[in-house]
Amino acid sequence: MGGALLLPLLSLLCFGFLKGARPSTFTVKNNCAYTVWPGILSNAGVAPPSTTGFALSPGESRAVAVADGWSGRMWGRTLCVQSSSSGAGFACATGDCGSGTVECSGRGAAPPATLAEFTLASIGGDDFYDVSLVDGFNLPVLVAPANGSCPTTDCPTDLNAQCPPELRVIVAGATVACRSACEAFGTEAYCCNGAHGTPAACAPTGYSRLFKAACPRAYSYAYDDATSTFTCAGGSAGYGVVFCPAGGSSGNEASPPTSAAYPPMVFSSGGADPATTRHAVTLLPLLTAIFQAMTTR
Ligand SMILES: *[C@@H]1O[C@H](CO)[C@@H](O)[C@H](O)[C@H]1NC(C)=O
């Protein structure tokens, strides 16, 4: 008699447990007119999803399951090239994670890159998410909770088109990314560290205001929390992450040059300040490799 009751009770408990622990599904979609290679980095100590990097052709989408309570970030890589047929030698002009392969395998995006950041609830708690330009911008991104009562956040505008000359990352004459003032100039006031390491001591700057005007819901500098972090109370079963939410042919999205149009590489971004020079030194071998791969194809 007790046994007859125990079995349904046990299966109910098990079902309840499995339901609570079900993964969240991210639906990653590429609305850009060019291929995007999403990258995924889990926070320290958080198990990675089954993929940490893949390609999405224009219009393509892919579902990625993450475990209950997952936290981490997603971003889009652009202008990527596979320089060897063995699967090695993979590199991207923007958002590169330095793994040498399409999978990022625990490595994060090289700035500048637009980031979608998530801290998902364990069972029944609240999810937190944001779109961040703190590490700069490379392409428009939108984050839409599957739970329709929770707010969407985004940076839908092509900031490359509005990027001040001193922040531009230029490949073959086209602006392919826009650096943060922190990355470009490295000062405490721009980076919100040192004497400017508290919210009260790190105010918006002309550069962060420009980012904020273009993308009012996104983080424009490190302490831009009040208008940039979004909460889904009770959580969401999943999230849509859309690259170029405004579409691929509206002219309102980042548009890296095509391989056919590739003249010799030019890197230019605002003169001879030390940060620019450092950046050029790290990017130049990569860009040269991409150019060589594209011309020998
Ligand atoms: C959806 O969000 C609303 C508002 O935050 C919340 O009350 C509700 O519990 C959520 N629903 C689900 C199924 O997670």
C-alpha cells in the first residue's frame, strides 16, 4: 500500500527536480548581411555549454542549451578566416578569442566587441542580463527574453558609422569596430580604476555619452549600471540573441568589407598615442594573415 503511493510520489519529485534543473535555451540568430561567428565564454567555475563558438550565415540561427544557473557572455566575431584545412589557424578581425579554432574553449573576446552578458537564476530566482559596450563595439546586438513580460535590451545601432576617428578600427578602408575610450587611452577616468575606481568617482565622458546616445539601453562605461542592467524576475526559459537586429540590408548595421573587395591591409586609428600603437602591433599580424588567406584562396 505504501509502495503503491511511493512510486508516483517519487516520480513527481523527480519530474519536479528535472523541470527545475532544465537548461535554458539560447537562440542565437544572425540578421547581418555577412557571416558572424558567435563566441560563448562561461564565467569562472561555470560549466561551458556544448559549443563555445560556431558560424552563422546571414539569416541563420542556432539553439544552444545552457545549464540552470549559467552565467557568462556571448559576442559575435566578424571577418574570420580559416587559414589551414586542418581546422587550425582560425582568426577573426573583430571579437577574436585567440583559440585558433572556431570553438573559443574558455577564451574571451579581444576588444573591441559588443558583449551580451548573462547571470541566470538557479531555480525560481531572478535572471540578470545586459548588452555592454564597456569593451567597445563591433556589431549591433539584441537580447530578448523568451518570457515576454521581461524587458528586451540591445545596442541596435551601427556605432561603427558614428565612431570618432581616434577610436576606429579600420580594415581595408572600412571601420569594422569602435574601441572604448578606456582601451584607446587607458586613463583612470575612462577605465574607472585607480582614483576613479568607484561609481561616484567615475562619471560619463564625451565618449561614453556618444555610445549611450546611440544605444541607450547598453552599458556605455563601467559604472553605467542604473540604466543598463536588466532583470527578469522569476527567470526566463530562454533568450534570443540577435546580431544586427535592425536587419541585414537596411544599411543600419555594421558591414565589414567582403573578401572580394580586399585591398592590402591598412590599419589606422588616430595617430601615434601609445595605446594605438600597441593595438596596431597586436592586430597587424592577424590582419596580414587574414589578407594572405583571402588572396591565396
Ligand atoms: C516571467 O516574468 C514575469 C515578470 O518578471 C514573472 O513574474 C514570471 O514568473 C516569469 N515567468 C516564467 C515562466 O518564468
